[in-house]
Amino acid sequence: MLEARALLDGQLPYIAVFDDKPLGAPVLIAVAMKVVGASLITVRLLGCLAVVATALLLVQLARLLRLPRAAGLAAAVLYIVFSAQFFGQWTSDELLLIPFTVAALCVAAAGWGATTWHRQVATIVSMGVLFGVALWVKYVAAVPASAVFVALVGSWMRRERGLSKFLALGGLYAVACALPTALSALAYASIGEFAAFWYCNFGFMHTYLGLVPTDKVVRHAIRGLHYIWPLLLCGAAGLCFGWWRRGEPPVPPPAMALLSVWVAAEALAVVAPWKFFDYYFLLLLPPLALLSGVTLCVVADRAVVPRYRAAAPWVLAGMIALFPLHAVPGLVAGPDTPRRVAAVIRNDPHATAWVVNYAPIIYFLADIPAPTRFPLPGHLVGGLSSLINTDPVAEVERILAGRPRFLVVDELALDHIRPQTAAPIRAALTQRYTRVASFESVGVFRYQTPLEMNRDADRTLRDADAKLNAAITAYRKRLIGSQLAAFDESQRRWDAFRKATCEFAASGSAGSSAYPMSRAACLTNYAADRLDIITGLMQCVEGDFSCPEF
């Protein structure tokens, strides 16, 4: 969203906002914002549109593959429900590229039996452009794009062999797939920023692939499989039913070949990066949903009496859809911490902020610019800092030197960022920032000017002295005669000692704006210590020889 906002402001991604992903998603979001309005609702509506488009395309793909009508409708329902598990309303890159992938599969299915050169070329070019847009959103689409091309052209070559024809179609397909990315590259080259485009699209990859997987890989994989396990089981059953050759197969062989290639390619796309983030598993949902629809139709046809056979796939799809529904209400209606944090920042009319290690969407919600071109925490303070071609420690120090009005910190995660970058952040929080709000583990800290720090220190000192004086007044009522006189003398000497000691302790900042704060802090600490002593004296009981008798 920050890249989309930069586009609307006349700035370019990669230059104004660093990211290691293609331009497709920011451009699509920027277009939606231009048409509907720059708001979070617009992005969520775009995500909903992508899900609905995918569901409709799955119905169309089932028709083109000559699957039962109920299989396509069941696949659409299952995709909509299961996709809601993955961060609920979050519009991810995967969610945006999937409609173009499914549309490309529709083109492949429609052209599977093409026999003329012109129709084959039209199929290849159309499929290539659709996969090209998917690649423009995220390059992971290259895996199914390659697999589907080989399967489709391979089916044509079995009927009419010819290496030159295969190479010609491959060349056309490569050009079509590369077209959106190539146009983006030309746009950056025209303004002399091709190097930035190249690095953020391709140059970073050798470093990214060389990153050692964390110990969370297995946990991520298990969680992702947990999200989709009902579809995995039903999809596997669909593959078995589809390739079953005893009697009339429930799925035409060409359709089964295309579905098998598709699901295998998406599985490879999920596994190949070896990261297993939750949203990677979205890629598997469309083919698994379609295969699950096949399974439901086969089960209904073979295990349900004819009277109820038409309704059986819907009942079975509804039962499977119950598995992910328990997670949806919490994702939709849970606490919106980023919005609450943004509200605190917006209350300051001159606010600037740095979101250290939390959701960068706060910049958008608070309508403020990021203080760095690296707004994603993973790039600057996380495990992806090796990708940014910039010294992350120097960048953190530069940001802090600019004195952003607010720092937003996920305090539970602060111990897990790089120690070199954590040190200046902790120092700034301790010395120059004060907490103004907390939401679960997320703290909002506001920068204090010397005048504000002196005022706060003086206010804290007055409070501490008030508590101490109240305790002294209460304790004096317990003393009489010589004890009272002795206590008053000790208190007078203690007060003189406190003042002299704190004058000396703060002398290092004498003459600077920090002197009042340093002196007040010292006096406050001594007042707290004296309060503890007086409180202990007040709690003495008769017969305790360590305390004055009363």
C-alpha cells in the first residue's frame, strides 16, 4: 500500500519505497485507489474482487474441462471459504495473482484441442499475457506458467511433431509472459533508474535464496498444511478418482492431465523458496478446490442414492467448509491494533513516526510519510537486512537522529531483532522517549524535547516529594519529645545531604538544558529511597529494637 500511495503521489516504487517484489500489486492497488479512493477499504474490496473473480473462473474452468457442474460450483465455495483463513481481510500478492493464473488455465483448457497454427498461436499468446500479469505481481507464477506451457504444447506435439514449431511457440510465449515486466523495465530505464529496477526484481535473488532458513520453517509448514488439510485429502482423492481407469473415468484424461500438472506446479512453487509462509499455501487452493469438487461429485454419484444425488455435493461441500469457518470471525472482528496506534499518532497535528518492528500499514492509516525508504521492518531491523544494499545500523541511526515524534515498537519482538540495530533503538527509548500508549505488546513512545523532559522530571519530583512529606507528617505524629527532635534533625541533615549530592551528580551537565532534568531525577530517586525508610519505620511494632520506640 505504501508503494501504491507513492505512485499516486508521483513517486516510484524501489526509489521512494524499497521492496523486493515486482510492480504488479502496487500498480493494481494504485489503480483501485484512483478509481474508488485511497483507503484501506479500497484495498480490501480489491482483495474481495480477486477472490470472487477466482471463484467464477473456477466454475468456468470446470465447464471447459467438462467436469460436472457441481464440481465447479463446489470448488468456488471451497476456495472462498478456505482463502478467508489466510489473514482474513488481508489482500496479499498471492490473492491478486491467482485470478490471472486461473484465467490462463481457462485459456489452456479452451485451446487444448487446437489443431490450427493460428488458434495455437492465439492460445499461447493469450495464456502468456495472463501469466505475464501474474508474474508481474509475483514471480512465483513462473512455475505453473512453465508447467502448463509444457503440458499444453506437449499435447499438441504428440499429434504433430516439429521442433521448430515448439521453439516458435516457446518464443512467442516467453515474449508474452515477459511483456508487463519488460514494459516496467523500459519505464525505469527511460528515467535512468534501471539499476534500481533490476536489483529489486532480480539482483536480490541470489542473496535471498542464500539466506539460511530459520528454525521456524517446520512450524510454518505445519501451520500452512493445517489450514488446508481437508482440501489436501479431498484433492488427493480427486487425483485417484481422476486417474482410475476401471470403467468410465469421471474426469476426461486431458482435464486430469492439466489438473495434475497444475497442482504439482503449485506445490513446487510453495516448497521451492523453503520459507513456508502461511500465504504461500494460497497458491494450492484453486487446484485443490477443483479436485475436491471432483471428489465430492464422485462420492455423490457412487455412494448416494439417486434421490439425493443432486444435493449431495452441496451438502458435502458445506460440511468441508465448516472446517475453516471457526477462524474467520476472529480474523474479521479481532482487535485492530494498527488502527488504534494510528489514532494516537493522528492526534498530534505535527506527527512524524517510525514503525520500528510492527505493521507498516500504520503509516497509511495515520496519513504520514515513512522516515525511510525501507518501511518494512524485515528489511531494516529483521532477517532480510542483507537485501537492502545499505548499512542498516547507519540507516537506523539516521532515522533516530531525525527525531521522529513517535516510535512504534512491538516490545515482545524487540529482543529478536539484530543486536546491532537494537542498541541505538533501546538507547533512544530510554533517554529521549516516553510511553504514551500501549496496545497488547505494542508500545507507542513520544519524543520529548529538553523542555518537556525538564517539565516531566519536575512534575515527577513534586509528586515524589508530596508522597514523602505526607509520610513524614504521619510518622511525626507517632514521636514525642527527644525522639521527635532527633527525627527532625535527621531529616534536616538528610535533606541537605540529598541536595549536595544531587548538585554534584548533575554537575556534568551544568549549563546545559539537561541539567534541570538530571538534578530532578537524582532528587526523585533519593526521595523514593527515603520514603521506603519512613514507611519501614511506620510499620515497626512495639518491642522491635531496630526501630525507635513510640
